[in-house]
Amino acid sequence: MSRPPRKLSRARRWSRILVWITFGVVVTLRILFPPEPVGPTGRPERGLTQGRRFRYTPTTVNPPVSAVPTNLWRLHLEIAPKDVETLRGYHWNGWRGQRQERPEVRVTVREGSTLYTNVALHLKGAAGSFRPFDDKPALTLHFSKHAPGQRFHGYAQISLNNSVQDRSYLSEAISRELFEAAGVPVPRAHHATVLINLRDLGLYVLTEGWGKPFLRRHFRNVGGNLYDGGFVTDITADLDTNSGDNRSDHSDLDRLREVVLEPDQGDRMERLGQVLDLERFVSLLAMEVMTCHWDGYALNRNNYRLFHDLESDRMVFLPHGLDQMFGVFRSSPHSSIRPPMQGLVARALLATPDGREAYLQRIANLRSQVFLEEKLTNRVQELSRQIRPTLAAYGRDLAEEHDAQVAHLCQRIAERARSISDQLASPPEPTPGGDQTDVPTRYRQR
């Protein structure tokens, strides 16, 4: 005969309850505040602000196994020990879109026989591309900030992108060429190898910096404000100004906001045309969707600049961050050409019948005149031949990985071209419930 369970005393019951409460609190804290990731130096990689931690896969860069070809620029950066420690102390942590000061140091840059001094440098990158200083950091270099007139091959400012999200190293280059062919201004892209204090970091994607030198290639009057779209923020946010003769005057942005947030769609297309360069904006929307730029303005309110062209007195959207393209990560080569838009201006335009018609017609035109798969894949192969010898100098495995990535990129481009043609030929049936691009009368910032 089994004995009845022993009854616990009141004190022991409370003791067990407290143990379980303590256990629950510990588990909850562990989930909310996980241990800091340890970087290559063995020290924790800590952000400058509290909150969500940044995690990344360390990048392995081996020294060259053979002579590095000379067809690409090779930059030697010299950074003082105290400035190295300053850069080591920075870690991106802008998950909620908050501003985060990036510490700037002055460095010396040597490229060939040319020496550049007093070059301003800071670490760049965000959620996917940021890497700490002791890994393979992405960098911004401003050659003329402290040395007026100083230029690097004509550029006052450049970015050195680590391409950790694009192992082909070619998405930025081919995508920028596409946007430019579509009539959308975009900075140029090149390639270079980089050494920091003799530490060879291998191949980088070098892009032209934002600012008046870039704007002068596309606009006669460059005195208007150039706004930085920030990290997953729309035009309703307090955007930083990269350049402009009167940076404190944001009335240009206010006019665009007023038109976009007006719930009456009656004359919205006409009013948009008074404050927005519609021709370029429709091309930008079409090309972002055609290239599957899931992390751009249209689909994610991210990776964009906004320039006020004083000559036309209209705002011009400019693309940025073109490293995850043609159907990777949150997209596929078969993604819809009629996706739900996230950017407020995109939604405002496509909420009008004229806007939708102009957008689809632009996709059709660009598909037949610009997005030509054979021409694009041939250009990818041409660009690959320029950088593959450099990758091979750092190891056979890098060259072989590059070959596989290039083949995959060409395959995605071809699949995307076919998908666009198929979707244009077979419009979807109307869905009940209205168009997904309607602008809400109330907008809540994410």
C-alpha cells in the first residue's frame, strides 16, 4: 500500500516558489541580454549604447600567397596607436534607429607613390555590414575635410566596403551601372585592396562618397540639402543632412511630407510632381523592384539619400547599399513586381491609378531597353576578370568561391529577367480589399 504524498510546510512551499521565480528571471535576462560576442582579439565586442547586441561572423583574411596584381588600387593606411584604440571602442548598435556618433580619426594614406595626409576616417556599416576594427572593417575616408582640395583620383570622399554580404564583390558595381542607365544618379563603384598598419585586409569595393563633388556630375546647382535616410527610417524622421548651403532649412522636406501624408488622392499625382522629380522617382522604384533591392527605400525604407535639386525645386531620391541584389536573403529572382511598398512616397505614388500605370510602364521599358540579361551577365563576367586575379593572390579557395558566386549571380540575373517578362505578360487578378499601397491617414514610425 503506497503512502500518501508528504505535505510540504508553508516555508518549503515558498522556498520552491522563490527558486522557480529566480530561475525564470535568470532565463529571461539571459535571453534579453545575451553575453557579448568575443572578437578576434579575445576581448568582448561591446556597443556604445545599451540594448540589442550586434553579432557577426568573424571574417578570415589570410596574407597573400603570391604577388598582388597592380591593376587595382592598393591603399596603405597608417593609423596612430591611440587612434586605433579609439576605433576599437566603436561598435554599431543602432537597431532602433537612434543616432550614434561615429568617432573620427586622422590617418595617412599611401597609394602607389602618392601620399595623402590628414585624411578623416571613421568606421561605417550597420546591421549586416558593420565589422569591428580588428575584423575586416568597412571604412569611410574623407580626403579634403582637413586638407582642402585634396583628392583621391578625383574623389574628395570614398567608402571602402568589406562586401561581407556579397562574396562576388560585384553586386554594387553592376547594380549602380543599371541605376545610372535608368537615369537615376548614383555614386560610382571600383575595387581596391587595403592594408591597415601593414595588416593586409584583401579586396574591398571602393565607392564614390556622397557630397557636392558627386552631385556636380548630375546637377547644375548643388547647393540644396542632401539628406541621409538613416537606418530603416522614412521621410517623416528627423533626417541628417550630408551637405547643403542652408542645412538648417528643412522646408523642402516638409513640403514633400505634406503632399505624401494628405489622405485625399484627388490631385496627389499633380501635387507630387510639384515637389518630387517624378521621372527619376518612378525609375528608382522600378529598378529597385527589378533588381530585388529588398533593403532599399521602396521595400524597406532604408539605404537611400534625398537631394533637393534647387534648379527644378524638386526632391530626388538616390539609391544606396546595393550589395544584396537579384534575389538573395529576403527576396528571390521570382519576387513580385507588384510588392507591398514600405516607403511612404512609394505608397503615395502607387495609390493613384496614374502612378501605378507609370510604374508598370517604366518596368516594361527598362526590361526591354536596360535590363538585358545577356548584356548584364557578360558585364558581370567582364568585371569578374578584373578582380579574380587579385582574389587568387590571396588564395585559391577565394578564387574558386568567387567563381561560384559569379555563376550564381549570373543565374539570378537571368531568372529575374525571365520572371519580370512573365509577370508583365500575365497581370494578376484584382484582389478584394483594395490596393496595398494606400497611404494610412496616420503614420507610426517603426
